[in-house]
Amino acid sequence: MPESQDLIAFKHRVQCMLQDAYKEDGYWPDGVLHISPRTFAEGTAAKPYETMSAEIGEWSPSLEPVPAPINEHDQRRVPKNRDWGYLLGRELKPGPVHVAVRGKSLALIAGYHTLVVHFDLEGSLRTMKREHFDEIVATCVPGNNPKAAKAACLRSFIMPPKFIEAGARQKKVHKINIMAAIVMDENVIIISDFSRMTQLHAVSSDSLFTLNDLLPESIIRAFILIIYLTPVFPFSSGTLVFGLASVEVQTGSLNTPIIDVLLNVAGPGAGVGQHLANNLLYGIPLHPDTPSSVICSDSEAYSEL
């Protein structure tokens, strides 16, 4: 499961690609949002699963009126009642590409649309050359579901042999599930997931998104990145440092971070495991490095925990 530090690495990967493109071309890359419903999870009648949702906001079809063809496999996976269907069947207007991370949510802006990603268990972000992306998405095949009818709906893209590293497991066909992408002239950012459990949310606007919309003080950023209940921790960096200093003065040493207390098999968390402990703390919300004494010294905080 990608943790917050993994998303910071994803962000760094994107920023390096964007900065390299800027140095090479002399202008900041523009891109458009691309989604592939044919790769989305389907769920079951007993356990429905929604891969994508959308907030259309003030966006209107008149902003992007030019029609575009829809792949037949994508078309089959877009029920009429889905709120994100407006992202298909039209040429989206390019706009500057930027990235932001908060907790376990990552946002990519391009044009009138922002893609918010929650990577769940096995989601990943990669950058690649546009020509390689075009080659990969040119061919899709049924997925690996044991039921033929369902496999035909849950499509995957074929990885050309030249992209398979030497020593990789010998398979007849190597597949990849590219669920969404930000497509630029020379480069592409892809969101892929072997298990198809990654969740996507589009936020649209009637004006092109800019870097300012992703700055920490931006109201739009706050709206965008709460989609998956990613918290704003109750401590700013300044107050957290002050709090740590106060604890050090009072006790002579820093208390054990609460994450370590939860991971201790002999502690109150009974060794719940890194992923579960992080999810618990993000849900409260409480920063994993918060000294455990902060909780014990506040009856309300202790009760909430």
C-alpha cells in the first residue's frame, strides 16, 4: 500500500519530468486528462466498487465542444448515470500540468480538470515518453479474470516485448492496467494498478487550473485534496516543533512517537502493523510523529483515540 512518503516520491518523479521538459523546450508543459474506463474495477452485486467519481463544478460542455471518438471498450463501461461521463467523447483543452500531495491523496491538474488519486493497495505512478504510451495503449485485451465475460469487460493493455526487462518472468503476454493519464506532447504521466483498486476523482472548473490553485493557502487546493478524507493535521510545523521542545524541557527527552507505540506488540496497539496504524492516525487525524504524551495529557484527545 503506497504510504504518504511514496506519494512524495511520485510527486518528485513528476516534478523532475516537468522541469526537464521545461529546460529542454523553454516552456512549461501543457497536458490533458485521459481516462480508460475499460480498465476500471467492476465490483459485484453484493460488493459494488466505484473506481471513479467527479465534481463537475461550473464546467460546461461549451468550454470543450469539439467531439472526439470514444473507444468501444471504454464506451461499454460508461453507464448513463455516471457523473464522470462528460470527460469522454470530447477534445479536452490542454493546460499547465502541476502536482500536489497531501497525506495519501495526489492531485494532478491539466486544463479545466484536476485528477485526484487514491492509490489504495497496489496503485502506482510512472512517467514515460508519449511515443511509448501511444504504443502501449494501441492494443487492449481481456484481463485476467477467470470468468471470460468479466475478463472481456476488465480490459488490460499489452506491454510490447521491448519494455520487458531481461530476467522478468516468462509470460505469453505481459499486461498493464493504465487507468488514467495526463498526456502531454512529449511525455505522459500514467496511473496504473494491477489490482484495479485505485480510486479516481475528477474536479472540473470553468477556468483553467494553475499552480496557484495547488498552493497550501489555496481554497481550491483544500477542496481538491479532501476528496478521500485526507486530513489537515491539527499541528502546523511551527506548533509541532514548539510542542516537541516543550516536552523535551518537561521530561528531559522526546517521547516515543505515537506510531511507534502502536507498532509495539506489547503496547496498546498490540502491534497492529504499519499500514493499519497509519490509516488509523490519518483518520483521526493525528500526525504519526506526534509524541504519545500529547495524547495522554489531553483527556479529550485520549478519549477520541
